Amino acid sequence: MILKMDRLPIELPTPKNPSPNSAAAVQELLGGKFGEMSTLMNYTYQSFNFRGRKKLRPFYDLICSIAGEEYGHIEVVSYTINLLLSGVTKRGIDPTVTPLANGTDARNTRHFIASGQTALPMDSQGDFWTGGNVFSSGNLKLDLLHNFFLECGARGNKMRVYEMVEDRTAREMVGYLLVRGGIHIVAYAKALEKLTGVDVTKLLPIPDLSNDAFPEAKKHMQNKVHLKLYTFSQEDYKQAGLIWTGTHPEDGQPLEFIQGSPEGFPAPDLDEEPQLNAPGADEIDPEMFADIAKKLGVKF
């Protein structure tokens, strides 16, 4: 089961220049082959399908912990896309003035036709994510090796999107995910080393460019965010700490294993887009809920 919190892992700034084409580029980090949908679902199904759990519990716990974090990653990428799309068309309720005209110039028109000017599980070309991207072979060595490769591919794509999109919202998100994704790369490398004796950490970083080249990532490195592996569970997955031991292969600092999750930050409250009928609930009277909340003693 998932214990969901109404928080994001980082605070996202409001874009200075919202851009549908920037949003389209960021979509690759959500629904592309190496996007967060793929990392989430790969580790989720590998955890569901894990055989020999009692014998190999530390590896199971590690995969489960990282799967838990990936849920928050799809959320923060989605909010980044949503913020980049907010306000890029003409707001209003008159359909005759062609309020969505800007959508025809956008690289991904699905943002305007198939959603409320919001993220969808698709890549930068508008092709929907598919379960064919899930690799769950049943062989622990092969799955861990695949996960290492998947995270390295994701890291490369994040760097390229960073170089494409100038907006501070996108770069803040990418900088954070470069650091947290780096943790997953190191974690799977350490798991492979403990399982096989092969020091995969000698390959790092892949790609070669250091996180120090990205100011938004560097600040998280300075705050030691790259050293902390969370279980994303209140009580379970403690044995992941048997793998997350020693020092970080890139800077030699001691690793830190934390039961639970980071505190997080409030998610942005997305403005209504009436020209898209989003959310399309104009007749709702907020005072009705306020009155009910008052009677129930609920904060509204």
C-alpha cells in the first residue's frame, strides 16, 4: 500500500515565461523510455514479482524504497509541465474567439486537446507511455543491471532537457532529479557489487558530466542530499540499509540511510483554465463546504 502525502519533494517556482514547447520537452522526462513513468513501473513490478524475498530481503527492500521515491518524481515532473502550460492560452468562456489558437503552434497539441492543458503519460512527441517499457525478468542480477542502465539513461536525458529548457521551473526540477537519480544509480551499483563482487561504481558518473556543472543540482549536493537514501515507509524496508553503506563513489562522503521520507513542500495550486472547461465546476459554492467544515470541525 502507498501512504500518500500532499507534498512535493521540492518547492517549484512559478515560471517567468510559460512555454508549451518547453513543457513538451519536459514530457520526455515523464513518459519517455527513460522517463519517471518507466523507473516507477519497472521497480514497482520488480517488487511485486520478487521471488526469494526472505533470503534476499535487502535487495527487495532497496527496490521497494526506490519505487516509493519514484512516485514523487512523476508528481514533480507533472507539476513542472502543468506550470509551464498554465496561462499560455486566452482564458475565458467564449469559444468563438479561438481561445486555444496558441495550441496550434505548440509542438504537442495533445496538451490542449486531450487534457486540461496539463501533463499526460506521454513522451516529448506525444506518444503515450507503454507497459512495454517495463523490464521484470525475474532474475535479480539482470533486473539490477537493467535498473542501473535505466537510471543512467534517465540521467543523460535530464541533462539534455536542462540544456534545451531555460525556464527556472524546469531547471529546478531537473537539478533535483539529477541528484536523487544519482542516488538510485549508486544504490543499484552497490547492490550489484554486494551480489556479484563486481565494483560497478567505478563506471560512475554516467554520463561523465558532474552534477557540479548544474547550479540547481550543485546546491543539493552541498546540502548532502546525494548521500541520503529514504525508505519512503514508516516501518518497512529497513534492510535496504544493508546495501546503502560505505561512502559515495564520487566524493567519498559517508552515506546516510533514513527511515521514512523527506518533509517535502506544498504542491502549487493550479489556476483554472475556463477556456478548456478545466475544472468546469462553476456552480460549486465554496461557502457550502465552508459551512459543512465548520460544523464538522474540519479546517477548510
